Amino acid sequence: MQQELYQTAQLVCGIFCLGMALTLLKSFGYYGIYPYYRRIRLLIALALALLGAGCLLHWHLGCQPVWPYTLLLLAGLGVLIAIFYNIYEYGFRLDKYDGTPRTDL
């Protein structure tokens, strides 16, 4: 019973993460007037896609081999660390200021 619950949770998490990544990428053009948020949305979509792929791969393989799941989760966590480092370094304006006047105010 506990193993079935774990496998169902892996499937739901994988589908949810991939769906959120696709939603972020689908609405990517809508935020074209906000260029400062494009990189953060792309990094979040990449992290969600990696985590979702890891969950689905782990579910598909019967939750037996742990190394592919671990590698994908570590890659997703690496992308999340890059996101937080960019926020720490540049604030919420994630692109370096190149001297041009901002048009998104």
C-alpha cells in the first residue's frame, strides 16, 4: 500500500511539474514587455521540467533504480540555486543594466 502511494505521488508530481513548465513556456511571449523577468521564468521552467522528468522517470522505472532520479533532482536543485543566486546578485531585475532607459515602468 505504501509503495503504491509513493508511485502515485511520483506520477502526480511529475505531471504537475511538467505541466507548470509548459505553462510558463507557453505564456513566455506575453511577458515580452518585461525583459527583466524572462530569465527567471526560463530558469524556473527548466527547473520544473528537470524535476518533473526525474519524477516521471523514477515512476516509469518502478521506483527501483535511484541514480537517474537523483541526478535529475540534483540538476533541478542546481537550477534553483542559480535562480536564487541571480536574485541575490541582481535583485528582481535579473538582467544587468546596460544604460538604456527602462520602458517597463
